[in-house]
Amino acid sequence: MADLITLGHIEATHALLRPHIRSTPAAEVSGADFGLPPFPLTLKLEQLQHSGSFKARGAFANLLMRRVPPAGVVAASGGNHGAAVAYAAMRLGVAAKIFVPTVSSPAKIQRIREYGADLVVGGERYADALTASEVWVRQSGALAVHAFDQLETLLGQATIGLELATQAPALDTLLVAVGGGGLIGGIAAWYRGKVKIIGVEPRGAPTLTAARHAGCPVDAETGSIAADSLAPRRVGELMFPIAQAHVHGIVLVSDAAIRSAQEALWSSLRIVAEPGGAASLAALLEGGYAPARDERVGILISGGNTTAVNFG
């Protein structure tokens, strides 16, 4: 995998994606804005990406780098990946069928429908949607676009690291939420140890934590307020060696801390983030990660697909 996700491959992917994605801004704030010590804090605002999350990067990478058959594409998703694939398919004139579980938020379901995809809602968790999508692939011959365990998906998400390295070149540490691991795997592949990468997981969905304890991806719990974005059964096989080599550590956060992080982002900065999108800030608010004095910390606001606007 290291040979397939080199810096050169990530740079080439970014050049390919650039006409189709937004280079999202990075906001320079302070820990003091959230009642923390005044360490420098950078927020990479991927909730401003097309379709409302970073997932648009991986979606476009798949549709532009792989051959799409006449049957189009199919994706299983907790919501954000499905919206991203639906958006990319709409922009590129490709048919898309999206499977999501009942736990998917109304905001994400609405987005998928607005982008014109054929939407199927069923099953309780992401794994159920994935199984249904695999049946459809066998029946239709459509191209499966995996939410995280796909080379092109990892390359697409890695372009966030490329952008952030230019926007905030002095970062010491970057906190990244973990679900299936495509996001943190791609970003870690870009930085390769030059920045300390900390994974953040809900206590009710510790996929990477379980994999590290077992030495390989294994099934974990899937219950959390962020279950529609951070609760697949396990992390991807492709990202796990990258995480083993380049992810420094993992912090587990409570659902209460995630909700507090959502409220703090809205109250302090008027940033709307979904639960999964706010998880990295939750690690700071709950004290799971405590920066050293003057440590330059970055957090990724990974998505904003929620119907809750005023948390007040």
C-alpha cells in the first residue's frame, strides 16, 4: 500500500480533483475560544466541501480514476459518502444507486435525494447497507465505490493533508475523527510522521482502537451519537498498515463531549458541524488530548450535514 499512496500519487490525485472540489479554508483560532489554554488552533473546514463533507474528494477520485460501466455506480453509506457519490455522479452524468441504513440522518438522506440518486433506506447500520449494495453489484454490474476501503478513496481523502500542509505548515499535531479510517489513513499517508496524527473515536464505536488491540481490523461496537458517520463495524484493510506506521495515538470521546463540541463550535464560531464532524474538538474539550504549552494543534471539521442549526 505504501507504494500505491506516495506523495506523488497524492499530488497527481489532487491535480485531477482540483476542478471538481473546493480547496476548503483553514481558520486560525485559539484554544481560549473554547475555554481551553490559549494554544494555537487551526480548523480545517471540510464541512464547506461539496455535499457537506470531505467525502466528495474520495467520491470524485473513484469516478474519475476508475472505469464506470453503463450501469453506473453504487455506494453503501451512513450518509455522507452516499451524498458525496450522488453529488459526483450528478456532476459527471453518471447513474448512482445509494444504500443507507435507517440510522442515517434526515439531512443526509435529503441531500442524496436532491442529487438525483436512486436511494434505498434499510437496515440498522452501515454494515446492513453494505451487504445490500453488494447484492446490487452482483445483479447490475454497477461499479462499487467503497466509503473507505478503496485505494482511490484513500487518495482522495489524502488531498486534505496536501492542502493543510500549505495552509498551516507549522502544525505539530492534527486530530482526525475515525470511522472506517479512510480519512485518517489518507491524511497519515500524506504526512508520514511529519505531523503527530491523533485519531479520535466515539467510545461507542472504537473501530481503530479494537483493530490496534487485535493487530488487525476486527468488528467493534457500533453505538454512538455519531453512528451515521463514525460507526462501521471495522476499519478498512487498506488503511490499517498506514495507521500502524503513522498514527501516533487514539483518543476515545463520549457522546456528551461530542454534543458539547457541536455546541461550542456554533456558540464560539457559528460553525455548524454534525456529530462526527465535531468529534476531533471533543477530544480537546473532554481532555482526552491535552496539548503542551504553545503546541500548534489542528482539528478537522469533517462534515456539517445536520438539521440542527441552533444548538443554543
